[in-house]
Amino acid sequence: MKIFSAQQMRMADEATMVSAKITSLELMERAATQIFNLLHSRLQGSPIMIHVFCGIGNNGGDGLVVSRLLLEHGYNVRTYIVNFSDNRSKEFLSNYDRLKEIAKDWPIQLKCEEDFPQLKREDMIIDAIFGIGLNRPLVPWVVSLIKHLNTSRCFKLSIDIPSGLYSDKAPDNPEGVIFANVTVTFQLPKLVFFLPETGMYTQDLEVIDIGLDRNFLMQNPGVGVLINKNEVLPLYRPRHKFSHKGTYGHCVVIGGSYGKMGSVVLATKAALTTGAGLVTAYIPECGYEVLQTAVPEAMVIADSDDELEEITLDFKPAAIGIGIGLGTGEKTISAFEEFLKENTSPLVIDADGINILAKKPEFLEKLPKKTILTPHPKELERLVGKWKGDFDKIKKTKAFSKQHDCIVLIKGANSITVFEDQLYVNNTGNPGMATAGSGDVLTGMITSLLSQGYDPLHAAVFGVYLHGSSGDIAVQKTGFEGLIASEILSHIGPAFIELFKTPNIEGQQEK
């Protein structure tokens, strides 16, 4: 599913009006009717009081249509007009008149704090104040209104986007944004729903199809892609009956130092469990017995005692994952530099490998094209510099990716794979995965996929999805607090199985 900017959504509206030969008013009616249908299917005529707060633009027009349809179906509705300006859209005015024709009570005008209505906890609020068109700071009394709505503890549904959010930057005042229980957005999701600064304003997201022009949606790349099962299934490379371990590549996991061998154990196991034919762990001698005992399926090459002082391979691996538990001592940095000079294999760099690159940015010029970097937030900051917010972080990461022809992962609740100007926003994973070793498992998984012949971008996107899915399956048994990296690793197999389940098959199995 694509992610569009506010400007792209406006262009999609225009293309739809031309192709479908409809007016903007008819498109608004179509969109708002879909909102009503969703509400009606859930409420089933419930006698609760529904408060609809409408702005004076097109988002407010959507709210007026929803108010009218609710009234026509016998719901208890009070409609409010948030008069923050003298400018009104034509669609708003048309739907305002249509609502007045059928409403027993005309919409209530709000112009200051004294006009704010009393709200009961059991009431429902529909937020249609601003939408994606917001482009300036809110006037103070409107901020107070939003605070009033948030403190009411009513169930809140926002139309298209929680009011107070911009579509392309963080809010001016974090308290001046609706905290929506549900946001029902039109046709395609927006990037703000998936970023830490702005995603917190939406507890649940529903995307509804309002029939925007399919050709336009297909032909425009959007600002990103939301990665779900349907997006990763085409990436999967099926296995063949007459294949053997050599078919699926020999990958190498390089890392470890005294007291940090567990990270290499996790990455090595993850590489094997994700399907690499052969896996070698290249480690300091202090971890030799640990690796041979913990991962009997892996081969081990040991260097010096407590840290890697030399990285020399007498074969060319199908892929290499390097950096986990590596350390950043002078000898290790020197070994890392020499390794980069000689290496021609596809590469995944994590943890201390990234810290070394941040210390020695000249090493970046030695990376193979489409090297995959998997930093945690602090490691990313060391690479791209400090950022002012999530949108600035994405901008800096895009620039870094383009400058160094690499793929960079922005880890988070919705991890984002960045390659040049394109974003791939992952939709699996859970808070339990914020645990030590989770990233080591991911490094092993992506390295494994690379070794099996996946394109680097596909390996990163697929690996991140599968990693999150493994955590989602595991957390059903452990709970968030009980989830550890080993559990994520042990559920990689079930995540592959889940990838090919269909609702019909699941339903047949349950019968």
C-alpha cells in the first residue's frame, strides 16, 4: 500500500473528478458516506450522543455530511462549527445548507472558550476540524478547544487525520492535537501515522476506499510504501526440490569481543534459521568454545584472544554481516579498514561497525553499492548528525543514502527502510521487541537473505517484515515484558509459515 503526501492526495482528488466526471461536492459526499457506513456498522443505532466538530474547510464539509447522514438514520447528533476564520470552502457552505434543511437544531457556532460544550464520558466525538490542509499554527482558543476535547475522555474518531497535525512536519504545540481513538483516513495512509512524534495521536488507524482514480494511484510512486504481507509475498524466493545447501549461499557473521559473544550467537542462529545454506562465524578466539557449543550447525573461524585484530577470509562469501559486538579498539578499527578494502561481497553493517564508520567517515567510500546499514537511533545519529524531529531525521537519512549509495534502516515502532528518496514503512512488530539482542537477530536474518540471492533492498524490506512478524507471533506466548531476542529467533520459522496462510485456510483449520 502506497503512502501519499497531502499534495499527492489533492492531485488524486483532481484526477478522480476528471476521470469519473464528478464534482468536488460529489466526491466529498462519496468519501463522507464511507465514513458514515463504517460508523453505522459499528454503532448499530446506539442511542449515545455524538458530537461532531467541524472546521470551515473541506474536512469540516466531510463532518457536515456525516452529521446529516447520522441524523437521517435516527442518531442523536450535535454539530458544532469551529469558527477560527472568515474563509469557508464552497463545499463546506453547500453541506452546511443541506444540514440546516433537515436538522431540528442548527449547528452551534464556536468562537471562544465560553462556547465550549459540556461533554459526558459516554458520548462520542467526531473530529472534522482541520484535516490534511492545516498549514499554519492554531489560534489560542482552538488549542484550548482541542485540550477540552482531549480531557473529556470521550471516544474520539478523527476524519482523515487528527486535527492539529500537519501532514509533513511535527505539530507546533503537542497539546494542540486531537488524541484520536480511531482515525479513519481516505484511500491511502499518511506518513505522520507511522512516526514517533506524530503516530502517538492515533491509537487505531482504518483506511477506507473512496474510489480515487486507480490509474493515478498506480502511476504515482508516493513518498513511501507501507509494507504488509501483500507487499512482501512477491519478494519471496521459493525453494526447489533439487536444491542443496550450496544453493542458498555461504554467509559470514563477523563480530564479537570479550563479554559480547551472545550477539554473534544470536546473529549466527538467525542466519541459519532464515535459510542460509552455510554460515560461518568469524570471531575472536575467546568466543570459540561458546560458538561451537551454542550453534553446532555453524562453522567458526577464530582470530586473536579478546578482539578481532585481523579479518581475512580465504573464500568469497555470498554475504557478510559485520559489526555485532565487534568493539571499537584501534586494532579492530584497523582490521575493519583492511577488510573493507578487500571485500567485494554484499554487506550488512550493524552496531560497532556503524560506530567505526561514524568515527572514520572516510571508510564509507569503501562500502560496496547497496550496503545495508542497520543502526539503532543513537548509531544513526552518529552517522547522519543530529536532527530536529522525525521528518528532519528522514531527510538526513535520505541524503546519506543517496550520497553513499547505501540502504539505511531507521528502527522504531514502524521501522523504515530508506533507499535514496523512497521509504518502506514496516507494519509488523511490537513494543516487546525493544529488548537486547533483537537487532542482532535482524542482522543475521538480512545477511541470510542476501546470501540466498535476494536483491539488497528486497533483503532489507523482507528481513524487517519477517523479524517483526516473528516478534508478533512470539509475543502472543510471552507478553511484551517477557519477550527476549531468543524467542524472536525461535519464531522465524512460524513467521515464514504465517506468510503463506490465507484467511480461508485458517478458517478451515479452526473448524
